[in-house]
Amino acid sequence: MGSQKLIQDRQQIEAILAKAKFIRLALSDPETSSPYLVPLSFGYKDNAIYLHGSSTGKKIDIIRKNNKVCFEADIETEVMPSDEPCNYNVRYKSVIGQGKARIVEDFEEKIEGLTVLSEHYGKKRPLELEEAKVKKVCVIKIEIEKMTGKEYGF
């Protein structure tokens, strides 16, 4: 197997995001100095991650106080066993990024975010979205400021 390798090529990083099923979103509550990590479905387009969910809850509360976030996605993960317990390893390809999250208020931008998210999971345009449901759902857009990848075992 190969060794750990930093991936800086944007196309390779975007290919990992295209295959990933979920991201893990890391937040930090400035009032409690507590970290918060949550796995989420997502969509990626034009240097932005789109998320959706309820308009209330811990994630939304933290983003309103501190919009600096970190995210991680990984694919092709596999434990690589060994006869020696200390020599176990994990094969993977991953992306870690940082950016600023904001709650999308504009109706058309919400539609775009939901479309990007749906396309990530195989839905094709045009989507049939009910106006009342779009208005009710919360869409979050993460403007990516930095993003790198790593791989091991390939």
C-alpha cells in the first residue's frame, strides 16, 4: 500500500466530495467554548457546501453566534489489519475545509441550494419543490475559504 499524501489538486478534492455521502460539520459555541460536531447530508458547487434541515436547534443556534466552521468528508475507508496490533492502519481519501456558514434567506438561493443538495444524491433538474416547504426549511451555505485533501493506502 502507499503512504499518506497531501492532495492539493482541486479536481481531485472535488472528486472526493462528489463521491462522499456525508460531511461532518464542526462548530464552536463561543458562549460555552464547547465544540459541536454533526454528520450531515450535503451538496457541493462552486466552492460552496449546501446543507438543509430544521430552522431551529443547536446547529442553527451556534451558527448564528459563530459562523466559522470546519467540515470533513471521506471516501473509500477501509481498516488495514495487521498481525501486529500497533501496525493496523486505515486506507482513506478525505477532504477537510474551513469556511463561513450563513443561513440562506433569499427564496431563489434556497431553491438553488436544495437543488445542488438533491443533485448530489442523484436527483435531476428541474426539481418540483413546493413553495411552502421551501420557505419552511432552513438552507445553510458554507462559503469555503480553505480546503485540502489527504489519502493513505493507495
